[in-house]
Amino acid sequence: MKSTKTKWIYFALSIIMTGCYAKKKLDNSNPTSYIFDANIEQVEKSIIDGFGNYQMECMVLCLNGDRDYYNYIYKDSKNIYDAILNSLCSFKSKIYFKFGKPLYYQANFHIHLDSISENKIQVEIFTLDPEIIVFGIGYGHLGYTWIKKVSPSTIEEYEILLAIGAQLGQEGMPECNYPKKWLKYHAKQQEQIKQQLKELEKLKSKQTR
């Protein structure tokens, strides 16, 4: 029979590994599609210019024919102008938190282009395999992670649309909605970075005297 102490240890480990994470709600979901005042060639160029040099954290841009894995998407003639943002690693989630800190999130994004007219292109973002890492321990092949499938946040999707809009010079796009928890966390992180830079400048100043 397990001792009371052992039972408490098992209970604590189970909480750490699988529980205590929360999804922060958005006051309003972000749009996952947008109609741009541009032609198909301009939108394609904006996607390459906006994401072709790893500008989005942990993401590599894949176009038609770049990777066999996405052939199932490009087999559909409606998707020949589309692009994929393929995840190379996980990044901080903006809606899933555990113990006050964001969990790591990973997903791939299908950027679908639909020509409404010659100079009106609708871009829609489809999220592929969104997951959060609830718990991780160890390193490399010796490590262990507990991954949970989740629903898309609409944040990363709209951030992609905003990046395309910035490349096109599109006017009138609303700002992205974020949970208050993320805004507070992000502001705190930025303040810590500022303080670290100040300390670094002080150290450099002392060394040059």
C-alpha cells in the first residue's frame, strides 16, 4: 500500500504535468480572412516579402512544389497560388497560460488566396494541427513532452493577415485583439528587457572609464 507521502507526490506530479493551465478569452475574436485591394501577383509578392526570410517566429514559408508533404493541398486547382507557413519550432502562446506564464504553441498555417475580382483578393488563413505543450522535461530524444490539441486562437491568423496588409500598404485594417493577460505579460517582458539593456550600458560605461 502506497504511503500518504507517496500519494501526495504522485498527485503533485500529475497536476504539474497535466493540469492548471487556462485559456484566456478574447473580448472579440480576430478575423481569419480579409479582402485586399490588390491583384493576385501583388498578394503573392507580399507573402514572399513578408515571410520569405523567416520574419515570423519559428516559421518557414513553403510555396507550391516546395515540399511533397503539402501536395494534398496543391492537388486542388483552387490552391495553386496558396502558401504554407510551416512550423520549425514552438513559440509562446498568447492565450494558453500555466502558472502565470504562456505555454508553448505550435501550428502550421495554410494561406489561401481567392480572386474576387482583378484587384480584389480574399486571403484566408487555415490553421493546421494547432497544439500546446502542456508539460516537457529532459532534452532531445531523452526528453518527454505532453502535447494537447487545441482550437486556433485567431491571433496568429490575423497577425499573418496584418503582415500581408503591411507589405501591400493596405489601409483600414483593425488592430489585433489580444487577451489582457498576454498584454500584461508582454509589457512586463519588455520592461525587463529595457532594464537589462540599461544595466548593460552601465557596465559598458564603467569598463570604458
